[in-house]
Amino acid sequence: MRALMLIPLLVACGGVQRPDGGSGLLPVGSHVPELWAEDQTGETVELVAPLDQWVVLYFYPKDGTPGCTKEACAFRDAWDAYDQANVEVIGVSSDSAESHREFAQEHGLPFSLVADTDNRWARAFGVPSLVGMYDRVTFLLDPDGKVAHVYTDIEPGLHAKEVLRDLEALGFEAAVDNNAPS
């Protein structure tokens, strides 16, 4: 019963309060906040405008869960197209770098997984979380360092191809096989 009483409170509070003073998800056209964090290899991943290339920044709930594994493997399976188009893919969750390392090794993930253990990245982009697990949200960032697209209604196994199709609509030559299994 107590949990039901919290639902109106959560809805009434609105979206996540961002450090830039806004609330909710960072909208299209917004400048990318300057951020850095360690990925699963120990390398520092930075978002500093201009980005000089397109970036797919996807937030996900937790390493190793079925939907998150499906989404990460879909990006892995489409990796050649992203790499050929010079589009960086970065996954973000609140899991540790060690958890990311194990997850990336187990599934052969060729892209960075940011360990957002202090939730700076999620707060900066206005991504909600529940018990430490982020909502599934993706931001497509343009080379100038602005949000070009925000994805909220995500089907994990199909999302990587959806983003590639949107990139192709923007003039990229990334090869998307629409008939390939998801």
C-alpha cells in the first residue's frame, strides 16, 4: 500500500532535475554537457563539444539483464556499419567498470561502456532511474555537440538498426540489412 502512495508523488515531482537547471530528458537541440568517466578498459571517455563525429549515447538499466544484453549485442552486431560511418557508440549504466568489463568480455562488445557510478551522466542528460537502474534512453549527438535525436520507446533487439536507419536518413552510407534477424 505504501508503494502505491509514492506513485502520485513521483509523477508530481516531474522529470529529473538536471545540473543545467532544466528538468526531464535533455531535449533535441541542447548542447551536450561536458562529461568524462572511466569505461570497461580503464580508458577515459569524454564528451566535450565539438565531438568531431556522431555519437550514439545509450543509457541502459543493468549489465547482464536480458533486455540490456539484447540491446548491447544488437549494437555489437551492427558495429561494422557504425565503425565504417565513424559513429561512436557509448553505453552508460550505473554498474562498475569491473561489471562492464565482464559484460563486454562475455559478449564481445567493441564499444565503450561508461561506469556512471556517481550518476553524473544520467543526471546531466535527465535520465530517470529507479533503484539505481536507468531508464532505457538513447541520445544521438551530432559532431557539433548537440542532441540531434532522443529515443525513449526502445525495442532492445531492434534499436541499433533503428538508429542506423536514422543516420542513413541524415546522409550516412552505413549498410543496414533490414532483412537480417534481430
